[in-house]
Amino acid sequence: MNTLRALGLAATALVLAGCASDDGVAGSVGDAGYVSGDGFVTEIAAGDRGEAMEFGGETVDGDAWTTSENAGVTVVNFWYAACPPCRVEAPVLVDLHEEYGGDVSFVGVNVRDGAAQAESFDETFGIEYPSILDAQDAAVQRAFSGQIAPNAVPTTIILDAEGRIAARISGAVSDTSIISTLLDEELARQ
């Protein structure tokens, strides 16, 4: 019985891991028991990138979104509405979408919420790019786990023009500089 309880506690810890404490500080552990990403950037050299990512799903608006219909450099952001660092980085992603939206596809992947919660978040922060609802089957999260997992919430992954993983930022971004640099590098490679 103690082994089952230990496994249950370990599973609960894994579910809770990945978001910030109430103060939104990356890498911190707060009263809520959440652990956030540390903002670490993993870049993958063009010659070392794996196969093109193929994923899709139903968006907050009920539309279908797939990589096959949204080719080119893509920003994929894993988030959910009650995640404090997701709220911190939302305005940054809005700014990036406004700046790069004509040249870069943006898609969110909501890992916990239903459509109503996700839609409210989008309205609050002025997010105009689509978000896939991934809470039911985690299909998008699983698609990435074979190459480079979204190991924290939020996580932002940059796909190159061929749809391959070029970079991952684990944790919230607080300004546009990191992602802008990564996007500029990928756009220059096209």
C-alpha cells in the first residue's frame, strides 16, 4: 500500500510541476507547489535537427489547425490560463505576433483549459493567433516528446521553415529579444 501511495504522490508531483509559483518567478517553488521553467534556451543546429513536426488539433474557435496548412517558421507556445508566467509572457507574444505575424505562423497549445477559459484569456490579453485545445488527449504534447519535450509551462518552441525544431525556451519570456533573435536567424535561413 505504501508503494501505491508513493506512486500516487509522484504522479501528483509530475502533474503539478511545470508552472510558476504565485509570484511568477521562474525556477521558484511557491505555496501552490508549482515549479516553473528557468528560461533556459536550447538551440538545435540546422544540421542536427530531426524530422519535420506534424501535429494539429481543434482550436479555441472550433477550427482545425495543422502544420501541413501552416508551413514555414512557426512559434508554438504551450500555456494555460491560470499559469502566472503564462500571463507574464502573453503581452510579449502579442507584440511578437504583431511584428512577425506576416512572416511567421503562431499557434498556442493550451494544455489544461476548455474553450471558454482559453477564449477569455485570449480576449484579456488581445491574442489573435489560434490556440489548440490539448487538455483532453495531449496529442500535441506527445508529438513533441519524441524530439524535444515542452518540459515546463510555459514553453515556447520555434520550428524552422521546414517544420523542424530549431529552439526551445523553457519558462516564460519577459521581453521580445530572445524570440526575436531566434526568429530573425530562422527567417534569414529561408
